[in-house]
Amino acid sequence: MNFVLFNPEEMRAETLGVYGHPLSQTPNMRRLAAEGVLFKNCFVQHTVCTPSRCSFTTGWYPHVRGHRTLWHLLRPHEPNLFKYLKRAGYQIIWWGKNDLLATDSFPESVTQVRGRRGRAFGRNPFDLDDPRYYTFLCEPFDGSVEEHVDYNSVADAIEFLRSNPKEPFLLF
């Protein structure tokens, strides 16, 4: 069995056609859900992405080991789904940004990290020495869809799937 964990950031289920939104067209997600598993009653453990992802991959509530902020990533001695699947012979292929694993956790948990081609945001209007620089208050993305990092990550994942890999895998 192979796994595709599509864990987007800041996307509520109600905004997708696969979950019943009457205007949102998501035919590929509909097909993926029809052929796989669609979680219809799933809730995050924390409003911030890192604690939620830590909870998702360990089975722990965020407060069990102090994973309550963006900066408390999973460390090598802590359990995680990716580590256990890699030990079991799975290729663990990672796309996108890292809001889960501490740098020294990658070797034991991830087989390969694929590139982040493209941009996700518009220009940051603040100077580096301005405290607002770190607020994520960037200008809107102004490029074509093909220039967006999410588009390129999905395109790369599709290319991987079309390569008909022989080893079991988890794509994240």
C-alpha cells in the first residue's frame, strides 16, 4: 500500500468541491477521494500548523511533549509516522515547506526532499530590519499559476506517480 498525504496549509474542507462546496471544482481531488480515503470528520489538535502536524504524525496531543509553537519541531528521539514507514522500507518523499521535522530528524524520517520551484507569495513590503518583515504580510501573489510553488510541487508529485515506482512510498 502506498500513501499520498496531501496536507495543505490554510485550506478548510468547506472550500472544496470534494467536501460539497457547490462552486468549487476539484475533479482530481474527487477522483483521489473516490479511489482512496476521504476524512469527513477530522479536526486539528491546534490552530497553528506545526503543533497540528506534530500531533498528526505522532498521535500525541501537542502539549504532551511541548509542541505548542511553530518553532518546536519533532526531534530525532521522538516518534513519527514517516520514520516508522521509512524503517519498514518505504520511500518517504517530501515536497513543500517544513513545519514538522527538526533538521536533524530528516535523515531517519525522509528518503528525499524534492525542490521548491516557484514562489508562494508576492513581495514582502517591509525591510529586513522592520519587525513587520516576519509577519507574513506579503503582497498578493502576482504570477501565473505555473509560477506558484504549490503548482510545481503537485506537478512534480504527479510526475513521480507516473514513473510507476517499484518500491512502496509515502508522498508528503
